[in-house]
Amino acid sequence: MCGRFTLRTPANQLVEQFGLDTMPELRPRYNIAPTQQVPIIRPPGSGPSRQLIFVRWGLIPSWAKEAAIGNRMVNARGETVAEKPSFRAAFKRRRCLVVADGYYEWNRTGRAKQPYYIRLRDEAPLAFAGLWESWRGPRDMPLDEPLETCTIITTDANELTSPIHDRMPVILDTNQYEFWLDSEFQESAPLLALLQPYDDDDLVADPVSTYVNSPAHDDVTCIDVQREI
């Protein structure tokens, strides 16, 4: 799964990598958690360039009766995302990139859970395959403004991360961004083919302190590598 991640990359680097039309206002985040606002990239609207916006992490299907369902929709399994009622409409029409530069996973050793920080070797930004939805509230109590939410798609872990956890977020290559974001394309098979484990050789996984366990902690201490565990 993917339950926490980071985004420390300078805004100008994000503009270049993702082809954004404006410089986003960002502060370094070291411990982004579910239900918080997270940065996503959607297809361009009226203009030619993509835009980075913030939505709530935890997808609420458009038909949901209450927002609490989003707490269980932080991740979507790639194997079932095209058929599961909670995700299938968004998979066809509302795909996005969730912007990050690393994520955390926990490995259980006896009663303890050791957190690991997983990222690209060159510390470059990552694009998780995601879905987004717009929820207008229950029919009898509609919201004044739609609530936009997202989920991160996961797949089987690769060889590097499988000793830590059996799932990992789907990380897309830069040459896959345009295809994934093309809302006009709705054929499942080619899209599902993108939902593969990322190349082991490009990633590094380091143990970090249990300081990261608390979502209240959101500073550079979260990514301090623990050389001895």
C-alpha cells in the first residue's frame, strides 16, 4: 500500500518535469498522510498546459452517502481498479498523477514496525498513478462546493521493496504521463498494462526513525536514515 509520502522538490523542478503552466506554491512536506490535501496533476482544461491542484487524499465516489467512505479509499488495487464500483468510473475518465518524491512503508518485525523511506536514487520527483473524483454530498444535504478527492493505485512490490511490504504504489515514467492523463482514452487493457512494479535498480529503500509514525511530525527528521537497526 501507500499510506504516507513526501514532496520536498522545489517548485521550478516540478514545473519542468510535469509541464505545468504556473509555478505552484509549495512548502516542503515530509509526512503527507491520508485525509490531508495532496498535490495532483490532471489533464489541462481550457489551456494547453497541465495544472497542479490540491485535493483530499481518500477517494469519495460520486454516489457515496457520506464522506467517511474516503478514509477507506486511500489506495486502489491495480488488479481490480477497472471493475470495482468505487473506482471504475474514475479509472475510465478521471485519472491523475499524484506528485511525490518518496514514500514510506513499514516492515513488521515481531511486535515492532520498522519504517522505510523509498525514493529514486537521484531524488527526482515521482508520479504515482492516481484517480480523482468530485463529490457533491448526499442527495438530501448537498455541499455548497464539490469536494475533490483522490486515491493512489498500488501493485505488487518489486524485489527491493517486497521484503518490507507486499504492495507498492504504481510509479509512472515520464513518457507515460500523457497517455495516463488522456481522459478521451477509456480502453482498460492498455491502461492496466501500465500498472506494474517499478524497476528495482532505480529505487533505494532506507530505514528511518519511528518519528515518522505520527502524522503530526512533518519535518526533515522524518527522512533521517537510520544506518543501524
